[in-house]
Amino acid sequence: MHAFDIIIPQYTGIAEDDDSHDHDVFCYLGDLEGNGQILPRNHHLAVSQNDITRVTVVCPEMDALDRKNMNSYAQEMHNKIEQLAGKPIQTLYIGEDHDYPLPRYAVPTQSEFYMLRWGWSSPLLDGVTLQGIPLYKIPYTQPDHPCYDNVWLCYRQVEALFRLLLGSQPVSEAVALEQMQNPNSEHSKIGRELCRIIEQSTGVPTYYFLMNYRDWTQAEDMEQKCPLTGQDWLLPANTYHYIDFKCDESRLVSELSQNWSDESED
């Protein structure tokens, strides 16, 4: 991963209380983020005495911010800012990102299979290496629009569900687990449909990650079957990182529960 400063010039000839520049900058960053060109983070804008806005971002590739990777929304906002400012938007390379130093991270060029899973550098991962696939590397997933809004909707839903789970309130915890562990929940159906769309457009088998945080014994966990097909889906140990269950028919993957019961109490 690579850190950059995006240097955005201020608009010329606008009133001091006109916030159109800041609004457009945030829209521009949102477009870059939605396109997978920058990692989703809380971006902080610093304004210098030269009336420029400097934003530090993290990108998956050195050329991630190039126009060739922008969708039409990002290009439109990029052009608007440069036109109203009368100056070009610039990028300044800072160095490798501390959280994803090279050579640990590299964008996969070929994948055995993809996995849709929350909490990593991208919602879409290489199933073997767990390296993030920047969304601009795959065809657009939103019907009739050049974007990935439906992927990010699913991503933000599971973020919210995970926060409910961490709240440790019995009712909210049960709701969150049901949505993330049941392949037929409304949330899981959205994720599974996205996997179908991505696989259809890329030709790469795409699996939906199903959370597993059940309070059962290790033996019970390892004996479970695929919840959709009823087939055996436990993989040999150390087949993949963070994947212990995989069903090729249902396109589901999961992991051993992190909430095993004490078998001695059974």
C-alpha cells in the first residue's frame, strides 16, 4: 500500500462563507473511495496558507489515482475542481503505508477464487492470499451505473452489525449474529447476490464469507455441514488462511468458531 498527499487548489473568486469547495472535495474523495482507489478511512483535510487543501490517503497501487482508474463520477468531479480552481489537482508520494508495508501487500493478478468479506483492505479478497482486490480492477457491480455502491452498502451494513455484536447487549447481539451467520438472512442474501454478480462478470468463482461465532464445542463445530447444501465442507487443516469451511456448490466459506464452549462442561 502506498500513501499519497492529494493537493487540491482552492476555488477562485468565491465568498469566504461559500462551502462549495469543501463539499466538492469530500464528494471527490468519496468517489475515489467508492471506486477502490483509496482505502476507506476518515480523511482529514488540512488547509495551508497557500489556499490549498492537502489530504493524506492510502492507495493499493502506485497508479491507483490515475484517471484510467476513475469512474465517470470521479472524473467529472476531478474536472470540476480543476476548472473552478484554475489549477490542476496534484499528488505527492509519501511512502509505504505503515499498516500494509511492501512486499506483504501486492495486488493479485490472477485469483483461484474471490471472497467477499468485511474488515480488510477491500471488501473483495483473493481467497488464497487474502490480498485485497481494488474494486476498480473488476467490472462495475451496480446495475445501470458505473460504480460499486451495492458492494459498499453491504460493507457498511456488516460494519453496523459488527458494532451491534460488540455492544454485548443480548437482543442486539442476537440480531447481529442472525444476520451474519444465517445464509438466508436479508443481509447474507445481499452479499450472496453480489458474489453472483462479481463471478458472472469476472469469471472468477466468488464466495460469500459467513460469520461463525457459535457457542458450541470444537467437535460440534468441526462436524457441521454447509447450511445450504448439507454437504461436508470442513477443509483439511491449513488449506487456506482464515477459511476452515468451503462449499463449492453454495459458494459459501466460513471459519471455525472463536466462541467454543468448554467441552468439559457438556
